[in-house]
Amino acid sequence: MRLHGWACTRLTSANLKEINNGLSIFFPGSERLGAGLYLLKSESGGRELRCQHLDSSIGGTHEILWSLLRGYLDEVSNIVLANPSPDGQVLVVAIYDFLKLVDGYGGPKWFATVRNRLNYGHEYGAWFPYIKSTCDYDRVHAVFASWTSSPEMTLAIGGKDELIRFASACTFLVSACCATIRDLTYRSKPRSPFRQSCGLLTS
């Protein structure tokens, strides 16, 4: 999301002080911005920055972040479909398949739910001594290892094992991020700072 100019960021009163001072000078009577979690969007080639205060009733920070995923992927799909490239069509189908998988488990909040169950509830038998383990290490590892594949390939896993499906969904996101980085690396100049930072992740 950040690679495309979206950021879910917590802004404090100190962060907003100068902005609110500017609002009172140039737009007297306008509503002051309060501290909290915001969706920041860079638009018009970086000339515009939109700030949207996020609803804290959705849940904690992770739940709020994941709630943005569908809107983000919808926007990505629309941009891709505006270009007649066959590669783009394949990506949009993969996004559709990904969202269909995620919706089968209650939507994007599933990522935060499973994370909490794994880390704090020690469910799925993922922690030693692996009592009631729902799947073995080798299968989970095999799914995660597919992150180097194209995004659509990461979802080509059958079965109904929730942990395996969760791993494939996570791997899709990592693979999609890597595909974006590869594309930006290809488009950037040979000595671009991007190639010396994020671009190294896929080399």
C-alpha cells in the first residue's frame, strides 16, 4: 500500500499542531484535526495529500489496517483494467480469487484474527508441543516458499485446512508486493536510489 502512496499512520497532537495552525489562518472556522489513526493518500503525482480519519470502532490498529485492503485492491484492479495488457488481466483475476478466499473466512479481518489466535491463543497446534496440530511444518513451509512465484500461482493450493489457506493468502500478498517492486525496479533509472534499497529485495 505504501508503494502506491497509501499509508495507515497514527498522527499525534504534536504532528498536527502546524497543520491546525495553518487551517485557522487560511480557513477560519474550519474543523481542527484530532489525533488518531489516519489513511494518508498521495495523489496527483505527489502534489496532493489526502488525510482521512479512520474509525476506531472497527477494532485495534491491525483490524483498521486490514479493513483498508479491499478498497485498495479495488483501486488497483480499476487502474490495471484501464490498461489492455493481458498480464494485467491475469493479476485482476488473481486479486478476485484472493478476495474470494479471504471472504470465505470472514473478510480481511481474518488476517488479524488468525495472527492473534496463533500468537496469543497458541491455536492450530503451531507451538510446541504441537498438540492438535492441524497441519505439518513441511506443508506450511512449502506454501510460504512459493512467494517467489507470480501472485496467481500462490493461490493454486487445494484443501480446506485453514492454516494452509491462511499461509497461501499471506504468500499472495508478499508475492504481489515483490511483483510491484520488480516492476518499479524495471522502470527506474540504473542508478536510482530505489534500486539500491527496495529493489534489492527481489534480486
